[in-house]
Amino acid sequence: MSYAKITGTGGYLPPRIVTNDELAADLATRGIETSDTWIVERTGIRQRHIADAGVTTSMLATRAAQAAIDNAGLTAQDIDLIIVATSTPDFIFPSTACLVQANLGAVGGPAFDVQAVCSGFVYALVTADALIQAGRARHAVVIGAEVFSGILDWSDRGTCVLFGDGAGAVVLSASDTPGIVGAKLNADGSQMGILCAAGSVANGHVTGDPFLRMDGQAVFKLAVHALVRSAHEVCEQAGIDLDEIDWMVPHQANIRILNFISRKLGIPDDKVIITLDKHANTSAASVPLALDVAHRDGRIRPGHLVLLQGVGGGFTWGSVLARM
């Protein structure tokens, strides 16, 4: 039986940085009041990267994928599976994964998208792990990529300050030793209304509301409860104690949520990877981006046990335990 192990990480952020002060000044022209202090105190976010007009999710995803492939010491021709987690695809179809495959020149193997919003990367990683264990692939690129700025209502202070654009990726390769040592995925569709972008295209027209809408208090409560429970469940499944975890790489949604979860789990703050102050919430990209930052700066090293967690609209959530 083959196992799967993370052998490379990569990330890419659009070069345009928008600070809280810059965003507040722009919102003021629309009659919306906010400030750096207001945003930092409530979210922990200090800046975000915003894609320029015409920059698509597949463009960001391709850059992150190539960085992960290079980091793994592979070439695009070694990749035989591409999965992209995104809620902001370039098109209805073809999939963003197929566009990335063409950009990389890695055609031939399967390529498809996964849609689980901010949990998407965790869902995609578990899917790739299963295919590698089944012998269906040897080297997979798993990507989380978003241009969330395109679905934000810039007159809604409660959401537009929270999100940014970016892409993160890992290479998951067949291994003789386990890399993905535990996984737990969940969803509760009855909670779909608390975080959604409930628009669609039909007959050439947008129907419904195309913008992201969120009940912040409801999301906070459900996210904390779901991720704490998920962490316990995945550790029990793997036969691992929480204090054996070297690093927690959570979905970068809100510093209050992250602090609350880590305290509930008894994981010290210095074991939690935080990038939302610089990247904001990049939805499906947030976990692989944070993983890449900590991998490249040397905090996460070979042999470390890492807890990856995502939670998002749907309502979806999940945890993966990965031995690096």
C-alpha cells in the first residue's frame, strides 16, 4: 500500500497590497466609516493583497503550483493529478484545474476543482491522499486559490474588510511512510444561510445575490465548536494526543476565532501559524499559504506533526493531521 506525503509547498500573492488605512480611506468615499484600529481589534488583519482587474484565479493558482513543484524538486511533467479548491473559478467551465494544467504543461492526468469554500483545501488534500493511496496518482498538486475581491460588496463593512486574494499549493507524493496520518471532513447544509454567495447565472443573467453575505456571530459560534470537535476527532482517529502536535495551521479567518480555538485545545500561541495580519482571509488559499510561509521560514520542518484546519460556507469544516 502506498501512502502520501507533502513534499513541497508554494504560494503566490498579487503584488498590490492594500493596508487598513488605504481601505478605510477608499470606503470613506463611499460613505462607509472604518479605521485601522477598528479592523485590527476585531479581526487581527492589517493588510490584504488584491488582484488587479483581469487577474484570474487560474493565474494565481499556476504561480503557486509552480512554486510548490520547484520546492519538491520536480517538474510539471512529473505531476499526474491536479486539484484546485476555489469558490471563484475563472469560468463555469472548464475547471480552473484544467486551466492550471494547461499553463503548467502537465496535460494528461486528471484535473478538477473542489468547492467547499474556506474548507476547500482540506477537502482537496484528503481527496488527493485517497487517490494516491489507491494507486491512481503518484505526484499531485493540490491548490487553494481565490480572487475573493470579485465577490465582495464594498458597501458592506462587515465583510469587505475581511478578505484578500491569493493562492497556496502543496505537492503530495506517494511515499513508503505515512504523511497524511488522519483526516476528518464534515458539513451541515442546514446552516447554508450564515455564509453564502447565493447568486447564479441563468439565461445570460445573474439571478439572486452574487455577493458574499455573512452572519458573523453565527459563523463564529459554529466555527469554534466545529473545529474544536474536529481536532479531537482527528487526533482520536489517528491515535495521537493533542500535545504531540508541533504546529497548528488553521484557516485564517479572524484572530479571535483562532485564539479561542487554540485555548480550547490547549495549544500554545507559539505553535499556531498566523498569517491573516498580512494576507487577510483568502478562503481556500489561507491554509496552504500559511503552511508555505512556515515551511519556508524554517518553523515547520521534516518530521513535524501539523494540524491543518478549514471551516467555511456550506457549512463545511475539516481537519488533517500531516507528518511533514
